[in-house]
Amino acid sequence: MGIAFEDAIKQFQALMDEVDEPLKITFQNIHQGYPAENLVRFLKAREWNVAKAHKMLVDCLNWRIQNEIDNILAKPIVPTDLYRAVRDSQLIGLSGYSKEGLPVIAIGVGLSSFDKASVHYYVQSHIQINEYRDRVILPHATKKYGRHIGTCVKVLDMTGLKLSALSQIKLLTVISTIDDMNYPEKTDTYYIVNVPYIFSACWKLYQKQALFVSASTINGPPSGVPIASS
């Protein structure tokens, strides 16, 4: 890392040392013992502009406090039948680890209907999955492989994708915005597999409504991502 980048991190850290105590506390739940590495995530998201990265992180911390994100894992979706309905129609799970030790998260995009509950519950479920990834899965991977692991690989399975998926663009845009603003640079690479013809139409519409995702992080190998057993 160059001197300019190191200076940016030091400047960012100095600014964070001045924030109020509640923001420092919630930041601890984000960095999990690796503050510098997480400052870098926000710097990357704002092209290493310290002032913009600082504003982004402070906004994120305030969002966490206002929405009690630190306690969201202790607030299950109830009743159980509703929780099961949400999970059965929002298909996502840990598939294993890449050869580099990154958790591989598989998402059944094509078969996720998102039609068994209100937007509120799907957003709550998505945030809970993010928090479980950041507070449980990634720290476990860090311990397992003996080095800091702060990102994951996502495999987007388009099996079963239909034109009706376009009706969920609004919900997916809300989720994408939450990720972009509060969980930046958490995915190392996206792999898109089992792509049907209809995907091109859905992708074009999504790009018009969602925030930009770097094309360099998106790949489409014939057989998906190589996965090592957990």
C-alpha cells in the first residue's frame, strides 16, 4: 500500500477518533477487531476521498443506531411460520469456502419469489443475513485460515428466472441501496450461473434503477466458482 493510501487511512482514523461514543461502539460491531481494514472499505467506496468516506461511514453508523442494527440478530422474525415463509422465498445460504478462504454465499435468484411477506420482512431478513455474515461467518473464516478475511464470494444462480421477476425490482433496489451505503466492498467477486435468455432483460432494467456495480467483480464461469469444503 502506497504512502498516499496510508496517509488517507491515518487521516480517516483521526476523524473517527473524534466521533461520539455511541458511534464508536457501533463501529466496533462493524470492524470486529480490524478497524483499519474496514476504513479501507469505505475509502474504496468513495475512491479514497477521506471526507466523503468519513461522511459515508458516519451516516452508516447513525443508520445502525437509529434502526438498532446492533441488536437485529436478537430480533427474530415472528411467528415461526412467517419466518419460514420468508426464508423459503428468499433463497440464500453459505455454500462453503473458496480456495482463498473466502466464504461462498449462494443465492437462488431465479427461484426466490419474495412474495410471502411484506417488503419490511424481506429487508429485515437481508440485514440479518448481512450481520450474521459479518459477525459470525467472516470472523470464523479469519480464525480458520489464520488471516483477516473481510469479504465473500457470491454465486447468483439464475435457474428458474422468469419475466415475473421484474415485479421485484423495487424490493431488490431497496436491498441493493442498503448494501451500497452500509455494507460497501463486502463482496470480492460475483459469479452468475445458469443464465436464461430472460436475464438480459431483467439485468438491463435493474441497471437503470439500481446503483452501479463494478463490472470487474462480475463473472460468469461455465460451472460456477470452485469451492473448498468448510
